[in-house]
Amino acid sequence: MAIAIENKIDPAVERYRQLFDINEQQLNGQKAHPFHQVRKAAMANLEQTGFPQRKDEDYKYTRVDKIAKVKYADAPKASVSQEVADGLAFEELDTYHLVFVNGRYQHQLSNIGETQKGLVIGDYKSVYAHKEAASFLEQVIKSDLGKNAFVDLNSAFAKNGLFVYVAKNTTVEKPIHISHLTVAEGEEFIVHPQLAVFAEQSAEVSIIETFNALQEGAYFNNPVSRFVLKANANVKHYKLQNESSSGNQINNTIVSQDRDSVYSSYVADLGGKVVRNNLSSHLQDSGTNTNMYGVYLGKGSQHIDNQSFLDHAFPHCESNQLYKGILDEQSRGVFNGKVTVQPDAQKTNAYQQNSSLVLSDTAVMDSKPQLEIFADDVKCSHGATIGQLDEDSIYYLRTRGMNRDQAKATLQFAFLAEVLTHFPLESVRAKIAEMIEKKLKK
């Protein structure tokens, strides 16, 4: 006799299903729109997988299920002055500046002007009105459905998104700066920012994403950024995260790289209550180069988790990963970097290093660099160090006129500065350095 086994549904997912159905009823004639079909597929995938639990190996150090089960409100509309928006731009750096407040695009606060030839910047809704551009957009947003619960959650509930298209042989002269501003008002809410970037053959572009909270408050920011790089494309991607001390962020960045392309990631995590970064690059052909550089600074009860994944499946590819962080008080850091070198990926060069300073007895760092090699003609290395400030170095600086706090802050900044030297844009590097110095002095 067959025994029927009831398939339990994650209660958090069930609540999202009910909310999805309510939203769908309000769409009227938009239910058949291709963008909504993506939403439906994402919601179906989320019901199948559920949210990660602590028993899942990749999440055993970070309790994202606690974040997922909160009953969130829709993000409230909020107003921000032009002065505040302009103040978050980078000094002496001319950019295409797009401003989002609580997930909503603010045209009046943005500064795009006339875009150069070969560059398209637009929201998903406007892009879907153009058949050719829509085909590029769908290539980006459909490739990763069903692989990550929070990507599916984002795809199911995002009301719109930002699409950047760079044509063949086009070098975008100005960086594209996307400011995500959060104004926490009322009950805890959720935001689902989406970014899709399609860089054609031999295209070059720099993308800057900044996340800033304008006031303290509880919320969940669930952004997803997707990048498709065709042959010989070069994309530099900066992310500066300074969320509220009560704000959570789970950030997913998914990259697809074709032959001889270069993707470089530059990440600074300075805020947030619980922050989880999932960064993965899928190498589609030989000759690719992938760079991942990150700094993180944890104080109070902050929890900062960096996860990276690189799958070397083709020969003559290179990857570099360098993450350094400082943890103080009751903060916790996690680093899990996985690099796989498949049997056909001969002549691969893969380097991975995570180093952390733990400054208090109550701070914790969990570091797990992983390197799986199935090829024999490769150059690969990985490592992790966890240590404290050197008392001899502190003493040396004190003999040069610094007090103890000044000496400690100087050594801490010098520790992180090694990573910042890899950030090519001087204005971005200077802004991050300024913010780090301020936080170290608190």
C-alpha cells in the first residue's frame, strides 16, 4: 500500500504566495506581460525550494530564515531633498546618476542628461516596449531563476528594474552611479531593487551601486544585480553598502562571462545589521578574467557574510579574490569563497585570500576558503588569516606622538588599504576611505 507523504510548505513562502496572489489580482490586463511571466515562474520556484535553513551548509553561519519569516509591509513612499541626493554623489566624478528612494526611481533627483551613442539606460517597463532591447533583457533575467530563494523572491515581487545596455565596441565615458536610498518610516518593510547589465562584444562600462540609509529603522533590502558580458567586454562593478544598523541586506550578484571578458567587483560593507553577499561568476569560455575585492568593517552586533563562487570550466582563465575585514565588539564576519577548477580548465590561474582582524574577545570570524582542483596544469592558491593588532606596532606609533586610539585606527586603516589600492576610481576609493576612517574613530 502506498503511503502519501504530505509536502510541507515553508510558512514564510506561503505568506508570500498569498501576497503574490493579491498583487496579481490588481494587475488587470498586465497579467500576460512577459515581465509578469517571469514573476510567476520565480514564485513557483520559491514554493518548490523554500528559504534556506541553518542546516544548509552554505547558511550555517548566517540565519537568513529569521529575516525571511518577518511579515513585511510594502516600502512606503518617501521624499528626499535634492541637496541630500546630490550630497551622496562622488566628488569630482562626472557620472550618470540615478536615484532610487525606498525602491522607487526618482527622476527629479537623478541626473542622466543625454546618453552617449551605444548606451541605453532605462527601466524594465520602457525596455519591454522595444523588441530587440527586450530580448537582451530577458537573456539576463531568466538565466538564474530557481537557483537561489532570494533571487526568486526578488524576481517575484520587484515592481520594476533598471536595465543598462552597452553596444558592441562602445566605451561608456562616464560611470553609471545608482544610488539606493532608504528612508525607514513606520513598520518594517521590504525592498527588491533589480539591475540588469548587458555588455556587448568589446564594450566597457563602470557601474557604481551605493546603498545608504538616511535614518535609523528596520527594513529588509533584497537587491539582485545581473551582468552578461559578451566576448572581450570589460565591466567594473563597485558596491558601497552603508545600511542602517537595524537594516538587513541580502545581496545577490550573478555574472555570466564570455570569452576574453573581464569582470571586476569592488565591495565595501560598512553598515547593516545582517548583511549577506552572494557573488558568483559563470565562465562561459576560455580567456576570462574575474577579480573580486572586498573590505568589511563590523562593530556592535553587525553580521557580515561574504560568499563567492567561481567555476573554472575552460582553459586559460584567471581569477583573483582578496577580502580583508575588521571585527570589533560583538560583531561577526563570515567568508566562504569557493573556486572549482574543472578537468578541462588547464592553464588556470586562481588566487584567493581572506584576512581579518578580530579586536575583541566577543567578536567572531568564520573563514572558509575552498579550492577544488580537477586539472593538473594550473596555478592555484588560497589562504585565510585571523589575527589581532600588533602591540609592538601600536607602541611604535605611540612613540611618534599618537595616543593609543589614534595608533590603533592608523593600523586598522593601513590593514584595509591594501584592498582599496585595487579600486581604480579614485573618487570612489577616497569616499570609502573617508567613511572607514570615520567609523574607526567612533
